[in-house]
Amino acid sequence: MDPIDVSVFQKEQADRCREAGEKFFMDLPDRWYANGPMYLCENGHVSGNYLKSEEKGALCLACFKPVGLVDPKETPLESHFDELFGRTG
């Protein structure tokens, strides 16, 4: 599986929320922070937790790759990522 560009995925989601008129905090939609935020890494792992690193920032607990906050309502399963990014398996 090819790595997921988390920052691109995050920006596309945030842009849709901005167009819908949602409120933002620190350039991300407010609701992403509510009710248990979800973090995504480039390998497609999704978790409500991450490892805080002084040198590398927020890291995935499964593979130690950087994570980004994503929409908890639209946190897709790996198979959905394949559809979004045009990958076949």
C-alpha cells in the first residue's frame, strides 16, 4: 500500500467544512476536536491516541509515522482510503 499524504487528506476535509460554513479553531474545524478526536497516519492507521515525541511531534502508536487530526465522522477504513486515492490491491 502506498503512503497516504495525511496533510492533503486533512486539507481536503477541512476545505469541505470551510465551504459548509463550519467554525474553526487553529485552522481545523471545531467539531474535529469534540467527542474524541481521531488521528491518521500515512499507513492508514486511525486512533484516538498518539505518541508525543519531542523531536518528531505526534506519532502513530502502531508504526511511529507522523499523524494528523482528521474528521472523526469521516475517518474511513483502509478500504475506503483505497477508493479515495485510487489504489488497487
